[in-house]
Amino acid sequence: MRSTAIGLALSLLVCHVARAAPAAAQSAEQLDAARKLFTDAVADQEAKRFDTALDKFQRVAAVKDTANVRFRIASCLEGLGRRAEALASYEAAMKLADQEKVADVLKAARERAADLDRLVPRLSVVLPTDAPAATEVRVDDAPVDRSSLAGMLLDVGHHTIRATAPGDSPFETAVTLPEGGHVSISVILTPVAPPPGQALGPGPSGPSGDGEKNPPVTSHPSHVGAWIAIGVGGALAVGSVVSFVLRQSNISTIDNDCPGGGSPLQCPSSKQSEVNDARNAAQWQGPLAIGLAAGAVVGVGIGAWLLATSPSQSVSVAPAFLRDGGLLVLQGRM
């Protein structure tokens, strides 16, 4: 965090609060209390007590929300690692600073927002075109307005997406958002199936007058194979990572014991045996790691394909685009 951004003058806030506050909205006592609370919050922020400072700045904003206050709130959120909220608050500070003609706050907020914009992931949730008006979407158990489903700012990590609509089975999936990732999830709404034993048609189907019964729902055989393939792929991926780590450890051993050594290695005689063992291990650990990684990709790919093509599973595969590449996201009810 740049010191110039953190050290915004208290006097600017005081002037803006005093100048902009309508007399009918805030009393002199409220404004005096807000100024004192702001001073205390600045001290907490500079001491890196971000949670305490954030609470105080938010209480100041309840009296009068200015560009300086909003910038301080964003700084505390960033200090707490809540980057998505911090980015939204910096953007709010930019709008207020532009209205209040506070150039230094506008410049500092714009710089911090630009830095965070490259790091904060975004999630878009796409509803079916025929989704009922009463469809509700929740991300991490918090309701999301339909107008905000495109490009939601979220923190890096695991997030859950749930959607419910009258007459349809609940949709639920999860995604892990990487730094700077942009992921789109398409919601799949399927009508609720009638309970087992319920008649498919209104009329009798035979002399007894009994209606036709629904056939029992059975588990599709590809389900088991899909999860086995995904499990094997995951195990191979773990083995690949372990092999890469061990190889790097052996290379570090060689570099540490034989600095500047070429081929053949020039090492102290006391280290010759240890270095030779490390070199031999590193030679086969690299190809092993690559082979395990390839097997992991194949296993997970087969599992994903089986799930996506299974007739009784609402699962689909969607691409996720990152700054340095991409990945596939499994979505749906599993």
C-alpha cells in the first residue's frame, strides 16, 4: 500500500464533512463525534488493527460518507484480505472523489483499484432464458439480485452456487476461483419428477383400472465408472505433484552441495555419494511426474465425459478462462 494513499490528510475529511453535511441530517454533536471517531480509526489503521479501524470508519460513513472515508474503508478491507469488497469500495471512492473534486483521493483510489482489478476473480451466473421470474440465486448462501449475476466480484477460493425455482429441482454446484480468473456457470433447471408410483396418465390402463406406474429410477452404470475415473485421476495428480517436489528437492541438494559444478559434478568427496544419489533420483522423477500428470488429465477427462453424457445426471462441463490459461469446470448436481 503506498504511503501517500494511506496518509491522506485528516483535514480534508473534516472540511468535506463540515461543508457537505446538511444541518437537518446531522447535528453538530454528531459531526464532532464522527471527526473524533475518524481520528481514532486512522490510528487503528496505521497500527494495522484493520478490523477495529474498519468498524469505526463504517460508523463514520453512517454519519457522512465521503471519498476519504470510503477510501479508508477500502484500505482496511484490503488489509484484511477481502479484495473483492475492497475493489468495490475503491470504485465507490473514485465516484465520490470525482463528485467532490478531491484529486489526490481520486488518483490513489484509481491506482489501488487498477492493481486489484488484475487479481480479483469474477463469477457470472447464467440463468436459462425461460427461468421463472421467482428464480432465486444464492452465492455462498447470500441472495444475489438477477441484475448482478454477470461479473460478480468474489475473493479467491471455494464458492457455492445455488438456484431454486418453483416446480424445478434445486440446482447446486461449486467452483474454486483462482486469482484473476473469470468463470461462467450456467444454471440447469429441470422439472421435478413425479414421485415413484404416481400414474403417468389420468386414465386407467387395464381392466383393473389402475393407472400406469412410473418405472423405478435406477442408477446409471456410468456414474460409478465416472467417479472411479475422477478419483484415479485425482490420485495420479497428487502423485505427479509429489514427484515434481521430490525432483526439485534433489536438484536443490545438488546445487547446494556442488555450487557451480558441471558435468561431471565437482563436489567434495564427503558429498559425492549423496549428490550422485540425488542426481540419479532426479533423472527418473521428472519423466514419472509428467507421466502421472498425463494420466491424471486422462482420468479426470473420462470421468467428466461420463458425467456430462449420463442421461440421469444434470452435469455439464464449462470452460474457465484465467490470465495464464484455462481449465474445465464441472457444474450441476452430482
